[in-house]
Amino acid sequence: MVVAADWAITLAVRRAAGGPVRVTPEDVRVWAAENFLLDVPEDLAADVLTARLRLRGYG
């Protein structure tokens, strides 16, 4: 889950190109499903995403 959240954040930062970073738990769920074939519960994705955004200085 941490890897999925980090990749979703990284992709959002690249898309933002210096603007506000917008990433959702759904972005994490989609990345996990496409790359790990995992069906991640939304509440878990939201918790991990919140923690990773805070750790990386976006939250």
C-alpha cells in the first residue's frame, strides 16, 4: 500500500507541474489494482495516502 500511495503521489506531482498536488484514495486504489492486482479498501487507501502525503510534506 505504501508503494501504491507513493506512486500515486509521484504521478500527481508530475501532473501538477508546480501547481497544487491533487491525489485521491481512488488514485491509490487504481495504481494498486493496475500494478499489484490488489483490490484495496478505500478507507485503507485514504489512511495510507494521508500518512504518506504528510510524510512527504504535502499534508
